[in-house]
Amino acid sequence: MNKLTKMVGKLVAAAQILAITLLTACTLGAPLTVCHATGDPANPYEEITVTSAELNQHRGHPNDINPVPNGGCPTSPVVISDGKITICHATGSKTNPFNEITVSINGLNGHGQHASDLIPAPEGGCPTLRP
């Protein structure tokens, strides 16, 4: 096989894997849980279950969080700026356990279920030791 044929084969395989992943993750009508911003500083988020159709409405809410972080909805208001949120991404390293990163609120789909990620990042920054 020539180099071009190999590259096309790899691209087709990657596209198939991506399509299967998206179809599995986006089951039509499946209920999803989001943190709905209430606007109340004492209770800033309410964990609600919505259908995939209703999720589109919540994606338009600038302070809603989707998906619900592993530890549940935050108990204090989260700063979401231009659709982005700062989190502490767990690295697995003992000497540098977290990287503070800013991701799209939609990017939480890749971090929301990481057991050790801290969402949102604490006000003082990421800890230097794992909690």
C-alpha cells in the first residue's frame, strides 16, 4: 500500500470511531442532568434532569453547567466568562496534582466525570496536594 492509501484508511477509521462515539453519547430523548443557574447567591445551582431537546435551551443559558460535575453542582457561584470556566484538571502526578485550565463550558463534557478534577477551580487556585 502506498502512503496515501494508508492515510485515507486511518482517516476513515477515525471518522467511524468518532461517529460511533457521538451516536452513543447523544441518544435522542435520553435524559441528561445539568446544573441550572438560579441567580440566587445562597443557592446558585439546581440540579435538574432535561431531555436532549430541552438541553438546547439550557445551552443558551450562559451560567448553566453541563454536565453536572462529579461531586454535584457547585454550592457557590461559578465565574463563567465568554462561555468558559476555570477548572483544576487532575494530572495523576504526586508533585503536580492539578493543572489549572480554562475550558469551554461545553468542554466539561470531557472533564465532568473525571473523579479528581475540581470543578470549578477554588477561589485561591488549584491545590498543590490532592484533597
